Amino acid sequence: MTTTLIRNRLGLLVLGVLVTFVLYLLLPAIQHERFTASVDIPKPRAMEEETRKSQGPGNATILTGRVLQDPSVFFRETVPVHKDGVPYSERMAVIFLHGQTFTSKIWEELGTLALLSANGYRAVAIDLPGYGDSQKSSASETAPGRVAFLKQVFKELGLQKPVLISSSVSGRYSIPFLLSSGDQLRGFVPIAPVVSKEFTAQQFQQVKTPTLIIYGEHDNGLGRQSLPSLQQIPKSKVVMLPEAGHACYLDQPKEFHKALLNFLSELK
């Protein structure tokens, strides 16, 4: 009987150890679930949630998901880490478009999304149709279609008068949107965008959106070509990044981020 008692106690001990080990494995998932449930994220909810170390200050929670199911458009954004009591949906939103050889991931890798998050902004980057994880779309074939595309993305992501950051080829979307629907933007930051020469000086002069024009000192192509048109915008200012080329934000990320944060602070 003593042997049986010892065996029973040993079995209970082993069972207790196994239960403790399973609870230990589940604890991080439970803590993560509690964290994500406490964040006030407007529809649509992100389909995936990951925590990655960024080049920005500290770690950032990167939310990824899709909008516009047909075709689907991939987006990534960071959860603002500011604990100032401002609801997530009421924060100033900044949406980033990318250039020809990039995707939305460039703004994560550069640390831009994390930096804006640390400063209390809602930062979102999307893959344009046919780039990265976004599907091709017939909406990208015409200027009105591209304007309608951005409007729908803003609506589905719950972006109320966002600041639009647009580099290079994404000017095909941002410039027509600015000229036709600039009142739906809080601010505009063109970085050597395409198609600016396809519109008249008078059209740019009618824009009322505060604009920060950024280009690289050594960008003798689109940077300097787009400048005369963009400078026709009444509420515009220019920042030239020294020793930088076309993708000037890659060559001078600190100066780029400083100029961007200064501009955003003026819009508050």
C-alpha cells in the first residue's frame, strides 16, 4: 500500500509539473490578447498583429491587414504608444505612399512608422495596386479611378482628413487627388512626385492644402522637374535635403524625419 501511495503522489507531482509548463507556454499569448483587445482600433481590424524591433525609438507594434477585398490592398500601421488619453481614432492620421521600386515596407524599415507612433500620430502605409502584397486593379488605369481608390482606402481605414505623404510614382495617385479633393487632406508632402507637369500652374494655385515639398539636392530629375509646379501651391514650403538623391529619405533619414515632424506639428 505504501508503494501504491508513493506512485499516486508521484503521478500527481508529474501532472502538476505538466500543467504548470502548459500555462507557462500560454501566458505570452494571453498577455498579447489582453493588450490587443485594449487598443481602440477602428474598422477594419488588422488581420495579423506582430511586434517587431524598428529603427525608430524602441519597439513598435506593427498591425498588418487588408482593405478593399476586390481587389485587396495591403496596409501596415503602428499602434501609437503615446499615453495621453487621446482615442486612437481621433489621432492625426498620416498615410504613406511609396515609389516605383519600393512597397509600404520601406516606411517600416526606415523607422518612420515607429517614429510617428512614438510622437502620437496614427501612421499608415499601403502597397499601391500591383505592388507588394496588393493586387492589381483597373482603378489604377485612370486619374479619376486613382482618386476614387484613395477615397475608398481612407474611408475603409477610418482616416479623417489625413496627411498624405507621396513619393515618386505615387504622384499618379496623390497629385490628381490633391487637385480634385484637396479639402479632404489636412496636409500634403510630395517627394519628387511624377505627373506634376501634366497640370497647369492655375490648378496648383487653387490648392488650399498646406504642403511641404521635399526633394534631394542631387535629384536633378523628378526632384527639380516637379518643383516649379508644386511651388505654385500658395501654402507650400520647400525643404531640400543636402547630399541626397531621388529617394532622399533614404540618404538623409534624420533630416527627412525632422522636417516631417516639424510640418506635422504645425498642422495640429
